[in-house]
Amino acid sequence: MEEQVKKILNEKVIPLLETHGGSCEFVGIENNVVKVKLMGACGHCPGAIMTLRGFVLKVLQEDIPSIEDVVNVQ
């Protein structure tokens, strides 16, 4: 599952975040929760939670329905 998550992040999530001056880095998976580190503009944005839940989680769940959540770790 880890490789599939990395592929989705690299192909679908990161390119869009980059258009807004941000990015994210895969940190790990624990109990179907994906851990990422938001960087750039996304790392300090007040809407970061909305980005994680409304975009990153939805994109991941399209291909991996068992993903339960996405969290930002520092």
C-alpha cells in the first residue's frame, strides 16, 4: 500500500499543490492513516486541514478506499 500511496501523491496530489506554492512529503502509514508533511505555502496555510481532508484524503480514497485519514506531521 505504501508504494501505491507514494505514486498517488507524486502523480495527482503534489503537482496540484505545487501550483499553489506548496507540496507534501510522504512520512508513513499507520493503521490506515497516511502521514504527510505539508511544505511550502501549504505548511503554514490556515486551510491546511481542508486541503488534507477535502483534497488529499479524497484523492487517496479514490484508489485506496481503506485509507481512513490523512494527517500532517512536523
